Amino acid sequence: MRILISAALAAATLAACTSTEAVAPTSEASLSYLADARIGAERAEVCNIQPTFAYRETTDRTVIITASTGQEYLIETDEPCSELAGTLNLAVEREQGGKCLSNRQRLVAQSYSGFTAGIPDSGFKSVCKIKTIYEWNEHHAPTEVASLD
């Protein structure tokens, strides 16, 4: 009986440690920004980012955000972030009183699926570590990426 209970507890512990959440594969489109003429210099950190910032053009690895100065930045995550591409809410985990954004921080993306307006913890969430921050210049013409077709 003790062996059976021990085996059941071990199985339950192992099941609790494994995640069944599927992560969307990285698409070629989400990595195409690397050859884009609009990408600028890499930045170690960016300040003047308000707690509620504007963002657009999300993929499973990237998002463009706007600082309070109007300058835009492309943020790349270190791995695919399952809820980033369809996020309804996007926030940055910051240190107490921190006003800058750096690659030591993480993005919190909340998806549409199951989201209820006004209820902060509804929907699915992903927490994604920031890998790199690039300046983004929308006024440069985008680079056409060759197709394999």
C-alpha cells in the first residue's frame, strides 16, 4: 500500500511540473524584421516608456512600442511568446519605481481568448523575457523579403 501511495504521489508531482501549453512555432514572418531597413540601432535600455504604452504589429516574437517622446522601438523576445501575437493587453514587469525598459525585464501579454473587459486576470497570459530592443523608424521604406514560392 505504501508503495502504491508513493508511486501515486510521484506521478502527481511529475504531472504538476510538466506543462501542456502549446507554443506556436516561430513563423518566418516574425523573424523577417532582421533584414528590414526600418530597424535601427540596438539599445541597452529605453526610458520614457509610460506604464500604459502604445504598441502595434505583434508577432510571436516581436512588438513595436511607442515611447512618450514618440520614438518607436522594436522589442524582440528571447523565444516565441504564445499570447504575444494576439495580445489584447501588454505590460512590462518593472522594478519598483523603474522608468526604463531593458532586456532584463519581461513582457506580459494577455490574449483575446477568454478575456473579459475590466477583469484584469481573465484570458490567457504569457510572460516573455525581452531579448533585444531596437530603434524603429517607420519612415524608412520596408525591405521586401524574398519569397520561396
